Amino acid sequence: MAKFLNFDLIARVIELCRDDYGLLYHCSLVNWEFNRAASRMLYAHVVISPMFKPVLNLRDTSSIPENSNFPSAILSRNASYVLVLEISGYISPRSPPRNTIAQTIASSLLLFTSLQTVILTPATYHEELFSPSIPLLIARNTIPEEQGDGGPSLNLSPLASLVVNASCTDDAHAPDLVKISHLRKIGLVSPGRKILELLPTWLKRLEREPSRGVKELHLKANCGSVTPGVLKAILPHIQNSVQALTLGLSYSLTNDDVFGFISQLHHLRHLELRYYWQLKQPAHPPSLPQLRTFVVSFMHTNTVPETQALDKWIRRAIELSPLLEELKLVSDSDGDNSTPNDDGAQVAHDSLIDHLVKKHSIRLRVLTMTTSFVNGKALRVLFDRCGGLEEISTRVNKTVFTILRESKMAVPHLRSASFQICNVKRGFQVDPAVVEETMRNGPLALRNLRINGCSWQGSWKVYPDTLASEFMVARAEDKVPPWGRRQKE
């Protein structure tokens, strides 16, 4: 039957499976048309991310783990599919020539002709790891009119996005890094003083290019070197262009510094800020009339005063954002491998829910509060008032199953929900039959439900003989990309 499907149709179907690498692999074995469509997804994102090893392996000269898709991506039949190249994890700090990964990465930049994004954020590395690569990135984004004599000319698509950390932003590499032109997105992880000194000049040059400046600027993680002076220096060069901004943790910045800065970004649609407790509350809320997505990272709160202060700050930040569609709270404990049942008492974020219901109920689509607790009464009000809600993730009590079933018509677009059951007796276990019943009799569009780390997926099954249909619920495995799986020892 597969031979009667044309490539355009196959490609559209395969795109629905872009995150399921096991299924993509099996699709690639059907025939050449399926192979070509699946390869576009399999090699769109290429990652080299070795896991931590307590002992240095002297026999390893490449630092490329077995679970990486890099070796097959550099083959001529696959290289043109690569859109994102990510170098992260624990790269061997051994120096050349015993460690050949620096030249391997540089060579791949010439093979990946369609490359759009480069992410260079290793946790460990040799100081010269990206020395061969930076000149190639400069040449790649230099148009022929700017080339001049003597420089390399590469017939490759220019990069649109660059994300780097200290491996590329130290004193030795920063002056060359800022020569990369025609970027629309810049990400700096834990930026130091040198790159921040050069950043205004870099942004000014990008502003004068045909793209008219960067659309996204992300200063992530430890931003202790970002001061009010740095914000003042970069503001004129992103004021009329930037649409997405991230500011990491900097104790040099007060709430008024941050809110005053972002209020002057006229086209801001996506904002991510780091919250830390301050004695002085912000004097005025930021005016963000175009904001669609707001992400808050914070240290997990355990007391009522801490939770109330966080909620008050968030309410202040989004008070003048009538078009808000997505709110995401990211706690430092989100990545912890904690036990499924948190037996400790949880402090509710009901004041924040009340604000969302009153101010953003019409447009709210996604609410992610993975480690933040919402009591049953507030959750019920949220479902009743926010009819456009499509995704939710939060901590709740065990009444959530009843609330979902009773909210069947209130949130008809809710398609994905994730809950952590809290405030229950020690040893509480979720009954799979209750989960299945909730999916069958809950919101009409609900297809993915995650409870205490276990996922269920719903789908319609049609019987060809009788044309009858049945809604089926089954346990679902988490989709982990190959480079995220633990390597065999």
C-alpha cells in the first residue's frame, strides 16, 4: 500500500511523528520515499552530548558518544537535512591532536549546507574546542558583497540562530564571535564581562543589516555581570526589533530596573525572567501590550510568605498584558527525580489562579506550573472560566479526577494535562481504571494525561468491518531522543 502514496503526503504524515525517534526509524525502513521523509526528521536536530564520566578514557579520541546521530548525519545523503547542530554535555578536555573533536565539528559545518541553528554549550571542554569553528561561522554568514579579497567563500545557507556559553565567549574568542553577522537570534549562557562589553557594538551592527536587528536575545543562567548599565547600552539596538527576551539571575538588577527595561521593548511577545525575592516591590507594572508568553524561573517556594511574594510579583508583571496566552512557572526543582507522591503539605498558588481567571481567562491557552500546587476549588474555577485552555501542568489533590469529568464541556479544547497528586496519605497509588474512566468521560479533546510521572494516551479505533469506533486508552512511554538515553557502561 505504501507504494501508492506520494512523497508530499508521506512527509505530512511523518511530521506528526517528529518526536518519536523509534517510530521514525521503522518508517525509514518501509521504502525509499518513507526513508527520505523520515530522514528529514531524524537528522533535523543533530546532537553531540556525552554524559559525565568520572574517569578519563584515554582511548577515546573523538568524544562522540554511541547514542549520537552525528556519525550518520555527516553522510552525504543525510547532511542536507541537518537544521540544528548542538554541542553540549561533557566534552573531553584533552588537547589536540589526541582529541580530534575540534576538527570534526569544524568539518561538519562545511557539510551541513542547510544549517540554521548552532548551539555550543558544553559543560566541560578544551579551551581551543571551537577555535577552528568560529572562523567558519563568520564566513558562512558573510554575504559576497561583504566578503572582500582573501576571505573564504562558502556556498552555504547563513545561520539564523546562535547559542553559546563560556566556551566561545571568553576573552580569547569573544572578539571573533561578535564578527558573525546576519543573525536573528542570539543566546548567551552565563555571559561574562568581555562578551557583554562587545554586545552593544554587535547588536548595533546587526541593526544596520537588512534583517533590521535581532528578533530574539536570550541572556541565560548566571547573569551576574548584567548590570543596569548593560541594559541601558543594548536598549537602543533592540528596542524596535526584539520579540523574545530572556534575562537570567542577576542580583545587580532590581525589579524596577528590569520592568523599566522591558517596558521599552515595543514588540515583545515572549519574555522569560528570573525571580528572586526583594524587599522593595516594583513601583509600576511593565507595559507589555503584545506579550503572548511569560516564563518565570525561580527557587522553589516552601512557605506561605514566599509563595505569596512570588504570586504578587507575577501578577504585577503580567497586569498590563491583555494578550497573554501562555504562563509557565519553572522551579529549580523541576528537573529533580523526586518520588511520584510528594507527601509534604503544599502551599497553594490560588491568588495567581484568581488573577488569571479575572484578567486573562479569554485568551489563556497554556498553563505550566509543574511544581506549584493548586487546590481543587481554584482548579474548578479555572476550568469553568478559561474555556480556551489547551494544556495544563500543575500539582493538585486527588479530587482532580472528579473535576476533570465534571468539566467535560467547560474546557472542550483541553488536549494535554499533567498532574502531580499531593496532600495525600503516604503510600497513595493511582488506580489506572480511574485514569481510563477520566479520559473517556472527561474533556472531549483530552488525548494525553500524565499522573505522577505515568502517561496515558487516548485514541479512536475504527473497526473496518462494521465501521464502528471505540475510544481506546493505553499507557504511553515517554519519548526520549537517542542522545538523551543513558549510554551503556
